[in-house]
Amino acid sequence: MVSSTSPSSNLPIAFAANYTRIRLWKLRLVALIDFPHPRHHQAERTKMRFILSVRTFLFALVLLAISSASSAQIGIAVSVRFAPPELPVYEQPICPEDGYIWTPGYWAYGDDDYYWVPGTWVMAPEVGYLWTPGYWGNDGDDYIFHQGYWGTEVGFYGGINYGYGYFGRGYEGGRWDNGHFAYNQSVSRVNITINHNVYNTRVEDNNRGNRVSFNGGNGGVQVRATSQEEAAGRERHIAPVTAQTQHVESARSNPELRTSANHGKPPIAATAKPGAFKDSGAVAASEGGTVHAAPDASSHNNIRQASETPHPAAENNRPATETARPATESTRPNPTVHARDLPPSEHAANPNTGNSKQDQKYQQQQQKLETQQSSERQKLQARQDQDHQRLPQKPANEPRQQPLEQKHQQQTQQLAQKHTQQQQQLQQRQQTPQHPAAATPKPAEKEKPAA
């Protein structure tokens, strides 16, 4: 007898077979998408931490680059209690070479007196960059100097009419053209045999005859910065180049350029190149300016970083170590807290041994030593300024500022002692060869009776 099986009787068997296949497929799928073992998680976390560390490091480098670029704009601000003299009248020297841009002269302050920094032609630090002159601005009872800078646009310089293209707004003495600087012959003095890129554009000087050297306050130039000038002030800047800083140091150490000696009419008003005070291109002022008398409170003249708040009200809220600095200024010649407070090295008298070649050699040695010492002062000043920038400007950091000031004072005193010893050693070396020469006639006199 043949048994027959109905279709319904095979359902459990077919379901079991399909269930087995589905189970196998699931196991295979799970095998394909299986998650890594715990040790892989640890490796992945280590890798992520490494990537985050690299990103943090790169971000720190970007911040450091930004702070370095901005620190180039930080200079030394000078606060004086009385106004600078009027600008003298002088003739611009002829431009020495292509690529040089005129930087006008101005009155600077140091060692309790104003001194004239001669105008000069300076090679631009980069193609496309122009010079924005510094200027004095009145801030209540004080006159604060705002440092000049290089930038792709000319910013605000107080509306001061420095002349020769700087008539209060912008610069009309020349312009950049396809990577070359072209000179406006109607404003700048050039020699077409030397300066081949020239053009002629007549410029109206609406401030002709106005020789006021400061902005704001009683008797100052009453103009404000335009939106374009403010935008230029926020762009990337380059601080005065080394040739300019050495030019200022040379002017500061020259007693003839002080108002106490020249009465507002400097004998060296402009030079063809920075520091070329004795070259044929140097010119004297044809007319001097009015010198303002220093008040009794001139001892409160202060030198501080430009990053600090210049307003007089903020000065009253400064820490005790900072408020003591003006008193230190009034007790010269010992302001040795920072390198910037060191007085310029005194120039030794020109040697006069009777031997011109020897005198010239001694003079070159003296100039070399002065240049070296000036460079060392600037480097120490830059390091000390960086130390101050690392400290947030908050009263809570006073405990950290006091040891820092003591450290800076020790550094400055050591540098001053080192420079004094170097000057003394150089003078001794220069004087040593003179003694045998002075003693030579005596043996000759003793030999005469013997003969």
C-alpha cells in the first residue's frame, strides 16, 4: 500500500530547512561586519589622540605666527608733558638709488630733551610697501609719539604736513608700478640719470606754511583718521628696518641735534641715506621752528611700551612697580631697569696721535664697537619686551611681574657693565702704543755722552 503525504504535512520540515538557511546567512553576515576586538578600539583612540595633538600643535604654530606678525608693530611709546617743537624748513636730498622711499624727519624725545631725527631715503623692505610716518598726538595732558611703520597702504600720521609728498594724507611723492617704484618729479627730488622711473603729477599743498608737529590739543592739527586710514592701520605692518633704528640711535647720541643746542634749527636736517650725517648729501635746516618750554613737571616724562594704554587715567591704576618708573626716569643717569632705558653709548673723542692712518684705524674700531653694542641693546630689549607680552596685562599678575622686573634689571646692569669694560679696554689698547714712542728720545740722550 502506497502511503501518500499531504502538502500540509511537509510544512514543518520546509520551515526547519529555511530557518537553518537563514541562520547560516545571518552568521555569515555577522562575520562580514564583525566589530574589531577591544585592542583595536584602544589603537583607534591612540590614533585619534595623536591626530588631535598634531592639530593642536599646528594651531599653536599659527597663533605664534600671528602674534609674531603683530608684535612687529609693537614699539616703544614715549609720553612727554610738553609739545614738540615746530618742524624746521630744509631741502630734500636727491634720491640716491631706485627703490628708496623718502622718510621725513621728525622730533623724537630722549634723555630729557627733544632731538631731531633727520629725514632720509630708505630702501623699502618689500616690493609694494610704503612708509607711514610716526607722529605726536596730544592725549589730555601728555604728548604721545605713535611709531611709524611700513605697509601696503599709507595710514594715519596725524595730518602732519611733513612735506615732500607727506602733506597730511597719504603719500604723493611716488608710487609702485609693476614691481618698480616710480617717483613724482613735481614733489620728490630725483636725478633722472639714476632714477629712471619718473612721472609728473602736480599736487596742491593745502597746508603750506603749517609746521605744527603734533595732532590734537591746544595748537595741534585738528584732523581725525578716515575709515581708509583706519583700515590701513589694521593691516599687516613691518616695523622700522635696522637702518632706520640705527639712524635714530645716531641722532639721539649727537648733541648737535638736541633742541637745547640747536634751538629748533638742526644743523643736520636730512641725509641721502640713513646714518650718513657727514656725507656730502646731508643738508642743514634753512629755518628753525618754535621750541616750547619744558614745564616743571617734565620729570614725569615716561617711556613705555606702545601696547600699554596711553591714557593718563589708566596710568593711575598701574601696579606699584610701574608707577615707580617715572620716578626712576627723574633720577638719571641710573635708569637701568630695562635695556630701552639705557642711555646711548657716549662717543669717544676722535684720536689724535699724529698718525692719520693710526687715527683712522682707532676710529673704525670705535665705530665697530658702538654698532655691536647698539645691536646687543636692541636684542636684549626685544627679549624683555617678549617677556612682558607673555604676561597678561592684569593686576593679578603683579607677583609674577616683580621677579621679572628684577631679572630685567639684572640683565640690563650686566650689559651696561660689559659695554663699559669694552670701552675701557679699547681705550687702553689704543693708548698703549703711544708710551714706547714717547720714551724713545730718552735713550738717545743717554747715548750722546757715551759717544
